[in-house]
Amino acid sequence: RKEVEQDPGPFNVPEGATVAFNCTYSNSASQSFFWYRQDCRKEPKLLMSVYSSGNEDGRFTAQLNRASQYISLLIRDSKLSDSATYLCVVHTGGFKTIFGAGTRLFVKA
Amino acid sequence: EAEVAQSPRYKITEKSQAVAFWCDPISGHATLYWYRQILGQGPELLVQFQDESVVDDSQLPKDRFSAERLKGVDSTLKIQPAELGDSAMYLCASSPDRSQETQYFGPGTRLLVL
């Protein structure tokens, strides 16, 4: 079992749709959680951190469920520019960083 | 806005040759990471430096890969000899410290081994 697993993609959605991605992690001692966005042939960039209380940034909402060991990302009112790969990132104890394989999102007009 | 610099951006080499990649992190960032990303997969950590010291190289294939950060600033990742399976994107990232709240990535070096 991989340490960080993400929904298999790709997700194909129309503009304006709401889409949700899930990510599960195996190490219960994991401490910090993030979502990164990666455009085609570009470097990953931080989208948002994920806090236990949940957090929202405009159309994006991230949530953490420590009991079930998963995090989620919700995108509302999808835009064409949201098309990208979304990477789930987990920092475990000992300062180890693990990236998920990513979920590809295509938003169509 | 400060950025992580990497060079070269693209590298084509033949198997058994040596290749080297360079990374200059954001000024003042103590922690530097080298990742390998194969197409369709997430980045895999190869080596992590805190200043000039290696703190994690458990996934670095040490028979052919080496990395250094001699003065605790810029870093070099070397592969010798290159193999076909090394074809990938090599990403460098930096963060202010080991708490790793945010990692800032460079544009990467795309390596093709023929």
C-alpha cells in the first residue's frame, strides 16, 4: 500500500461544476498536509495547507479527517484555468515529505 | 518575487554518460530538496539538505547518484552513469527551514537518456 494515495483521474467536468478530490495517508503520525497544483510540464506550486478545522480560500475548500486518515479538496464553480494536476502532500514525523501521484482535472467549456 | 533557479532546463544524454544538475535555492532558505518526477507520477524525494548536511537520502540510488551542497547554498545533483530509466524531471525545491510548511519549486530539469 502506498503511503499517500489519491483518487485515480482524470476528472472531466464542465465549467461551473463542483468537483472533489480525496487523498488517504497510511501514517497516523503524519503532521502536516497540503494540496499542491501542477500545470502540465511545470513545477508544483502550493495551493493550500490543510488544517484540522478545515480551511477555505475562495472557491477552494480543504478538509482533514485524522480519524479516517484522509484529506479532501473541493473546488466550486470550476474554471477552465483550474485544469491541472492536484497533488496531495503529507509531512510525516521526522520531516519526511511524501507526494501522492496526483489527480488530473480537465475543465471543459 | 524570489525564485528557485535550476539549470539546465533540458538535458539529452546517452546511457553510461555522466550528467549534472544545478540548483540555487531562494536566498536564506536552509532546507533544499531534490525530487525526481516520472511522467504520470508524483515527485519522489531523492535527497534533503539542511544547510550543508544531508538529512535524508534514503531514496537516493547511491551507486550512481550523488548530491552535494558544499557551502549550504547552491547544490549539484550528479548521475554517473546515466541509465535509460533515469529519464524524468528533476525538481529542486527549498524552504526556510525543516518545518517545511511551504516548499518552493524550481522549474526543473527534464532529462532524456537515449
